[in-house]
Amino acid sequence: MIAYFESLLKTISSAIEGLDEMTFNQLVNDCVTTLNQGNKLVVSGLGKNVSICDKFVGSMVSLGLNACFLHTNSAIHGDMGVVKDGDLVIILTKSGETSESIYLTRLLQERKINLWLMTFEAESTLARAIKNKLIIHLEHEGDMWNIMPNNSTTLNLIILQALVMQIAEKQNLQLEDFKRNHPGGHIGEVLKGELSKI
């Protein structure tokens, strides 16, 4: 069991170390610019990436930052209405070949938005179609067949959460900004005590 965890951590670490830092920083800056202009961030995904996108949006809105989720399937059935001119849209797809994501990309490219891609395949249809892209190099999914969305979804979560934290830092957000949106539960109680010390 320990050997599996050691292998898992090594795989995740290798993928993160392989990220292009300049590209990630550009994504951070583009997100900050989008928010400062009064627009929002939109994340779109399918399957297991849906919950990853939800976590990103949940973290953003808890900090008072404008973000929403666009399900790749539901998008073409009216949900594309959430995407406005000036928004930044991030499409998550492991293969870059998912037919629904390809179709949505073609539709989004007709709009005045900043389109980004997060994928694990540099040589794919969407990697060729989308100029702004963050390529994640993954050695193995960590399952018996190297096919389940296991390590890839974990990496998407880690990277998107890092994106939230970098945006928050660039926006110089304060603890009070978080407290305003999270008054309840144990976190709310902890924040009452922390802010009373300030």
C-alpha cells in the first residue's frame, strides 16, 4: 500500500514540475484581467471533471470572485447563455478529442471571449485549435489499466485550486473578503475568532 502512495506522489509531482510556468502565469494574469474588467471565469468539463469544475467555482465564489460552471453537454441546449463577451472560458479535457468539447470549442470561438484549454495531450484536435493552452504531462493514471480518470482529475483539481490561490493573491484579497461569504459552520466560528484579533 505504501509503495502505491509513493508511486502516486511521484507521478503527481513529476506532472506538476513539468508544467510550463510561463503559460500558467499567463493564465493567472488573464484571469485577473478578466475579473478586473467586470467579466467572469467559466470552466467547462464532462464526466469526472464536473466535480473538479464545481470545486473551482466554489472556491472562487467563496472569495467573492466571479466564476461559473458550464457543462459541456448542456452548453448546446441553452446553457451557453452564461458566456458573455469578455469572459474567460477554460475547457477541461484529458484527450483533447472529446467530440462534445470539440463542438463546444467551435461555437465558443465565434464569441468575443478568451478561450483556454487544459489537457494532457499536446498533439490533439483541441490543442491544435486553441491558442492558449496548459498542457499537463502525465506518466500514468495510477489504475491497473492506465485508463481511468484518476491521477488526471487529481492534477486538474490541484492546478485549478492553485489558480484560485494565485488569483486571490494577485487581487490582494483579505481574510475579511472570505469571511463575508462564509459566516457559518466551523470555518465561520474560526473566522470570528481570527478577525477579533485584528
